[in-house]
Amino acid sequence: MIVPMLTQPSDLGERADCSVQGRLLDIDRFASHDGPGIRTAVFLKGCPLACEWCHSPESQSATPQLLFQSQRCVACWSCIDVCPDNALTRGFEGEHEAVTLDRERCTECGACATACYPGALSMAGRIVTVAEVVDQVERDRAFFDSSGGGVTVSGGEPAAQPAFTFNLLAACRERGLHTALQTTGYARWEIVERLSRVADLILYDVKLIDSEQHRRYTGVSNELVLDNLRRLLSVHREVLVRVPCIPGVNDAPEQIAGAAALLAGIGVERIELMRYNAAAGAKYDWLGRPFGFARREAQSDEYIKRLTRIVVAHGIAVAAA
Ligand code: SF4
Ligand code: SF4
């Protein structure tokens, strides 16, 4: 069923509130994989899922976190004096002099990141207002106009900050920008529905069809995700389901066939198969966390073509990833 989409924020009977604050991870200009054209991707901090393969582990926690890239350390020792918790000491990284960080002591106050001019220490996450983000996004308007692009709000999980995400998308809409929302779908339906009113396009992740496997690898079951998807398809005409293909987790031909059958059964007409990103491991190191998927490799072109044929055989088109 195609339902007319709301096209103007004024249809909502309210204006965007640009004073609302949210937790921002990063803003990525000239993104090209998160919707049509050249896009500015706004990554928010905090996610209710904890996918083991997450390529943005610094987005999972809602609070600011200290990242340490030891190879950037030039051993100036400026950070040691400013740390109120004595979490930093002189040390070595192999042959190379570098500060040593004791994460047990660190309270993630951020003082050392301010003192570290080479950027070896940095904080992931800060509080911003909608107005600050819209200001930055608007600087790329010329690129949006020439490419058919716009803004994509991603995460983390944007629905975990519903007021901020709603007002950010609505403010961009009011300025005539194309808006996309990337979501795991793991939120109350009322939130997903409300956000869908200010998103021209929804990029909706479906990771695993088997609920127990979903819980094992992401920390939550998938009933809410699939239920919200069914409902969303009945109220929004631009929903692109994205399936991240994770080696050894969900990318076996029979698993993709099972996903395609389920998605076809609920009315999905087009999906994107996302090849595994093997380059994510470094960020786990910056957070001092182990990365269990370090040795997994991205699927070959041939393998992705094989999975594509399986999906197409179920009557679903596959968008280029
Ligand atoms: S301030 Fe930065 S570059 Fe200097 S010792 Fe600390 S981590 Fe290394
Ligand atoms: S974030 Fe604060 S407590 Fe942690 S190492 Fe840096 S200065 Fe010390």
C-alpha cells in the first residue's frame, strides 16, 4: 500500500526546535553510501544494540569516551600533567616512546585530549544543539543541489535520541534539504513513526532473521525490529532495507534465502546487501577493546553476486551498495 508522505514540516503542525540538545559522535561530509547523491552524514552517539561486528564501536555508548591512537603519540608528555586521575604515564609502544593509558583509572574527563596536539588522545562524543548541526550541514548545500544529495542522520541509533533526531530532520526539511534516517528499528513504534514523518528516505537495517541468533550477536531479539518494519512499510513509501553481510554470521546462502523470503512476505521490494567492512578493527584498539571479528574478510564480488541472485529469485530488487 502506498500512503502519501508528508512533504512539509508544517504538515506536522509544529516548527523544529533548534535549541534541542543531543549527543553527537561526528559529522562526515561528502558521504556517498547513505542515500542518494553527495550527503552529509550526522552520526549520533548511543545505541541499544551491541553488534559484535560493529564498525563504529565508539558510537555504542551514549557517553563520551576517550580514544587513544598510540602510533600518533610523539612523546611530548603534555597530557600527563593535566590528568587529574594519574591515568597516564611515560612508556613504550614496542620500540617507540609513547604514553601509557590506564583505563581502570581514567574517568574520561577529556582534559588530556585538549592537551594532545597530534591528536593521539581524542574524545568521541559531545553535546550539540540542533542549530549547530544544521549550520554545518547547510554549508554543503551547493553539493546537495548539484548531486541530488542531502543529510543523513545515522548512529549509533538516532531513535535513541528521538527529540534531537526529530528536530534535526525537521529543521533540515524546513530548509528544503533531502533527509534520510538510518535506523536499526529498535525503538517504540511511536518513535519510529514520528521520525518517519520528517525523513524522505529511511535506511532500515535487518541483520538476522533468527531471533535467538539476533540476540546472540546484537544483544537484543529482533521481534520489535521486524514488527516496526511491517508497520513502517504501510506508512512510508521510501524504505530501503539494508542487510549487512557478516561473514559466518548471516551470509550463508540459506540464511540470505530465509531473509529474502521473510522480507518478500512482508512487502519489501528492494534491499541493499552490504559487503562486510573488514577495516573496522582499529577503532576497537583505540577504545582498548578486543575485536572478535578481526580475522574475517570481506566477501568477494562473486559471492555477493551469488547472494544477489538468491534475493532476486524471491522477487526483491537489490540496490547497488
Ligand atoms: S599529549 Fe599526545 S602526543 Fe603528547 S605524550 Fe600525550 S598522547 Fe602522546
Ligand atoms: S580522559 Fe581525563 S582521566 Fe582519562 S586519561 Fe585523559 S585526563 Fe586522565
